[in-house]
Amino acid sequence: MASKKRSKRSKRSKRRATPAPTRKQMITVHAALNSAKRERDMARREGRRLKNSLVVRNRIIREMGVKLRRARRR
């Protein structure tokens, strides 16, 4: 009984590997990542600056107090 000879390479390895991105693509991807990172950092910094300013902090505290009072009244 002759057993059917199987190919050494599995079906999966026959798939062509996807080609590496071209230099231009790499550059654009890199630029996009960098700009996104920069945007995020700017937003974070802005948020921190606002949070640390006294006036804003006081306003937030006052608003919380108002909310609490309203909740207690209900």
C-alpha cells in the first residue's frame, strides 16, 4: 500500500510574504506617528496647565459643591 507522499511545505508557508513597505511609506508612517504624538502631548500639557491654575480649580470645587447640595436636596 503506497502512502500518498505529502509535500514538505505546509499550505500556510506557500503564501507569499507581504512585501516590506517602501521607503516613502515608512517616512509617511513615521511622520504621521510623530505628529499624532505631538498633538497628544500638547493636549496633555494644556490640560495640566488648566488643572493647575487656581481659578479653574476653585471653580471646579465650587461646581462640585453645588452638585452635592442639589443632590442632597433631592
